[in-house]
Amino acid sequence: MRSLIARLVLAESPAQAKVGGISLQPHQISAVTRLQASMDQFGGALLCDEVGMGKTYVATAIAQRYSNCLVVSPASLTPMWRDALTITRTTARLLTFEALSRADTDHFFGRGERIQQEHVGRAHGAGGGHDLIVVDEAHHVRNPGTNRYFALASLARGARLLLLSATPIHNRRADLVALLSLFLGSRAQTMTSAELALCIVRREQDQLQGTLGIPEVLSAVHHQLSDDRQVVEALMNLPPPLPVRDGGLGGVLIGRGLVHQWASSEAALHKAVRRRIARATAMCASLEAGTYPTERELETWTYGDGALQLGFPELLSSFTANHADLLAAVRLHLGALESFFSRFAKSNALDVERAQIIARIRSSRPGSKIVAFAQYSETVSILFRELARRGQVAMLTSHGARVVGGALTRNEAIGRFAPGANHYRAPRPVESIDLLLTTDLLSEGVNLQDAQVVVHLDLPWTPARMEQRVGRVARMGSRHKHVHVHVFRPPRSAEAVLGSEMIVRRKWTFARNTVGTNAPNPLPEQANSVIQQGHSSQIDGGASESESPALKTERLRSILQSWLTPQSTMPAEAARNPFEDDVIVSTVRSPNAGFVASVSLDEEARLIVGVGGEVSADLDDQIAACSISSTDEVPTDPDAVERAASTILIWWAQQSASTAAGIGASSAVRRKEITKRIDSAIQSVSPHLRSARSAIAARARRVATMQQCAAIEMELDALLNSDLPADELLNAIAALESAGTSPSQTGRPTRPPKIQALLLLRAPES
């Protein structure tokens, strides 16, 4: 019986084991089936398997089931996607986030077809409606206020959506809600943990019992840098800069921003101060001419690296009457910057210390390849200058790659550092790169499995970025058993100002509890002893955290998979099922009364359990009921079957009532107001025309009450606030039916349930 229930609920129909020239691993085959089921039910799905587990090939396997697929990704990953599509013989169009960001938002709202033709077609020679959109590194569209989010929402109208991201949460739960809203609409804000788990697939390496060949990430070694309180005090005491004419008050945080750059390297701080001096000098020149520039006008005075160019401010910006007071404020800020620069510009002791720590790491791991990440290109550059003479060192930033012998292309640098992972011919020993210093440009979409050591040269604001860095190395295809991680902690006075460690730790904990992360806590609470003045110590990265819904789902699936047997045998005792003839029911002893059942809702098997006389689809209840069910079989009581069946009927009736009432459906478009306008449109027409208008009103009502994606919700909201005549309004709303989600995506039962298999749990007293 348990095997039968497990087979029905898991329902993993055999998926293709090969995609083109790639053989899928069992966890990838399972993901294909589960993600497709989610897309059929909800219109979309999120695959957030840990970094390095092969999400790209899962996506290509799903893409082969659709005729018109679009892949949206960062521009830096376009070559990787071209290679993946070629090797798997998958057809798809490619579009970058950068292209979405540059596109004109006037084309997006309510004009999904137009954006596809103008932007996708223009870039790739083709357009038209897509039936599947794959979004790689989907966390790049986690902000609904951006142009790219708005554009993607328009493109996704009427299409299935597959989101890929190992780190969907960077800051807060709103990140995840925004991503899921692309296909769930505002329903994403109110989904239960069980519903959330149905549209998110997340597996972690340790759950797969080492079958993937992914190396274990060891607890990080932390390096505490020396401190210089005078630097931080001087930066925090800088007079605030004068904002540009169209700017806000963000400039008051300039000291904090400069401290953050100093925590990365002295070189990054010095470059930032030079840029600030150039900006303040340009502002002074403009105000001396009696004009107060905007941000764009000020940009005409400075180059990207902070150098000044000649200009005529009286021709570039508008005259201002109180320029004397403004000029005094700018001169005060400029004087403080120049004083700071003359005092600290020649200081490089911390950068030398950073280089020495890296040198010691190299000495402790002879023969190992090391990749070191930083947020700022100046940090990479200064460390390269300090370490290049030691040999086999390269730097890679957005400006290109360099070795001691000169410039390289990005691909050449990656090929010399990780030839095995990228299928390059092994370089000559003299050309080999064993230490790669790089910015976070390489933290996504690059295979660096040849490396065994990852160094965080600074602390980003989010642990997701740290996980992405490590994920370049700890992934399938590595020949190493372990990956070693080193973390440069900011000077203590900088940490006191930034609170970056607390922020990173808090975000890590939240991500762990929401979707899960296998990365050890990058900054544990009990960091008692760390590297001081070059002395190191190991810090345990373990922590007991709440289990996320995604992890609970995998734990439940693991229990069900343990129930599977090659041949399911007929239980000794069976009872008649009230819903459907000849369905097996059996009973086992259990500490608590209840049941475990596979129930068909809209032809989809769902696991439900009976707890305390009520039906539950909650993950915690499901795990508890399945964990205690025994194999000690006892005779089945027909009355107990009737009670369980009746309980299931009551539960289904409640679910149906919730569907009719719109509970759990999208609500951001003020559904009540829309349905009120629809009803008003029927009542306002002459009686002899009412029946004709009722038909289109019924379609409009379905659109208004169903789950809808973000783009449809925005259009409904606009229609609600429009002054369209009644007929035009009804037709406009009804027209969205074909562009929106299908009825099956409501996630709620519409037909009476059918019990497929029922396992009754009998308590001793019963």
C-alpha cells in the first residue's frame, strides 16, 4: 500500500535520459518531470538547485517539448547558452537582460507582441509569441520596479515560464515573491508552504548522497585584516557633498560608501576618492559660472575614471541665484577630500598584507588552482601587481585579462586556468595560470572546476554572491573531493560602521529558512578566533536553522521513495472506497489515528493526510503522518473508511468554496472592484440586450477571478482605472482570457476527488 501511494504521488514518468549529446543524471530527469507538472498547474516553475548541479541541461530538456522557446540571460552567459543549445540540439532564441533594460517601456504595457517583434526580432531575426520562456540567473529580475522586470512580464504573457537561479533570495522574501509573481501574480504573496513547494524545485548536494561527484565545501578559513581607525574616522567625518540639481540625499552616505571600498582594498578607496574629487571639482567649476548642473550635465565634465575634461558650464546647465551658498558647501567637501587624499593616498600596507595572505594560501596548497573574487576591479589590479612576479598569476575584470606577459582575451585566461572544465587543450607549463584574480564578473555561468580553492577578497552585501562564487568551483565535473574556502574579513573599524557581517549573516539565515542553501554560514555567530596579523584559525560554518519548505519537500519525497518496492503487493485486507469502486484500502497500527491517502484532484495525484479528524496538505503534517506509518497491518473497519471519505469530501468542498470566493487567487488588481464594474455593465444595459452582454461578461468574470500573471494583473488594473464604455471594457477584459493562464493553473480542484489509495492509521485505543 505504501509503495502504491508513493508511486501515485511521486508520479515521475520516465523522462528522456539524454538531451542531444548530454546524458542526464537521475536528479535532472526527476526535475524535468516535476517542473513540467508545476508549469502545467501554475503556468511556471522555479528551479533553484544548488550551484553546479546542471540546471542548464534540465532547461534544455524541457525546452525540447516546446516549439517556440526564448532564453533570457545575462549577456555574459550568451556564449554558454549557445554552446548548451548546440550540444543538446535544442532550438531557442536568445535575449539578454541588458537588452530588456535598454528597451522602451512604452512598448511593453499591454503590447507583448510588439515587444517581441521589435526587440527579440530585431536582435535575433525572429519574433512571435513564445510558448516557453527560460530565465537564467533569474535573480537579476527580482526587482519589480525595473525596466527589465516590466519587459519580461510582458514577454511572459501566455507563455510557460521556467526560472533558473541557485540564489533566488538576495535580500528579503520580496525577492522570491517578485520572481514567482511573474507567473502567479499577487497570489505569490499568500501561498502556503505546501503550495510554494509545488512550484519550486530545490535539491542540495548532500541530499543526493554524493552521487553527483560534486566536491564537499569545507568550512571557511577566515582572515582578519589589520585596522586603521584614523581612515574610517576621517571618511565618516567628511562634510556631505552637494547633490546635483535633480538628485536626492543619497550623497550623505558617501562616507559609508567609501568605507565599504576601503574594506575591499586601499586601491579601491583611492580610486573612489579621486573620482569624488573630480566630481566635486566639476561642480565647483559649474557653480563658479553661476550654474547648478543636473546629473547628466555633470557627466559631461567627467570621464568614467574620474578625469576632468574641458567644458563651458554656462552653456551646459541652468543659472541659479543662490550659487554662492552652494559653492561654499561644495568647496568645503572638496577641501576635505583633497586633505584626506594627501594624507592617506600613499598608504598601501593593507593591500600588501592582503597579497601576503594570498601568497601564504598558495604556499599551503601547492599545485592547487586558486580563484580569488573581489567586488572592485581596483582590488584585483593592485593584488595582481603585488603577486604577478611570483608567476602563473592572471587578473580578469570587465576591462579584460592580463598576465605578466601582457593582455589576454577572457576565453584565453579561462582556458589557461581551467582547461579541463572548459574542454581546452592543456596549456604549456609556462602559460598555465594557477591563481586567477577576478571580479564578480566570473561569479555566474562559468565552469572553473579545475580549481580547488576559492578566496573571498571582500564581503559582498549578500551571501548569495558568496555562494555563487564558490559554485563556480564546487560543481559537477570536478575531480576534487573537497573545496577550500578563505574569507577576508574587513578591518574591525570598517565592520563597526558597515555592519556587513551582521547583514550577510541575517540574509544567509533568511535564505536558508525560505528556499534553503547548502552553503555553510559564511560568518557564524561564534567567530571567536580568526586570523590576526597573518595567524589563521578554522571556524566551523555549521548552524542549526529552520528547514525551508523546499527542504521539507525533499525530505517528504525521500520518505515516499523509501516506500517504493519493485512490485506492489495487494494488502491482505481491503475495503470498498466510497468514491470509486475497486480502490484498495488498508489499515496499520499507529500511535495516532488518521490516514495517508493519494487523492486525484483534476486528474493529478495529491498526497493528503488525516490529522485530528481533519484533512491536511501541510508539509509538516504530511511528513509526520508518513514518518509514523508502520507496516503492522490490522483488519480494516468499514466505518473508518466512511469517516475518512467523508472528511475528504468536506475538505474538498471547502477548497471549492475558497476557489469560488477567490481566496488564494491573485488579488493585487482589486478583484472585487473589477467584478463590481462587470456586474454594473450588465445591469446598465437594456433588458433585451442583457443576455447578449452576459456571455461576454461571464468570460470577463473568469479572467478577473482566476490566477493571473503579473502582466495580466497590470493590464486589469489599468482597465479598472479606465473610463471605457461598458461594452469596450467587457471585451477588453475578456480578450485577456486567451493571453492569460489556463484554468488548470488555479491550483484548486474543480471536480470531485477520487481516492486512489488509502492507508488508515489506527491508534491503540481505537
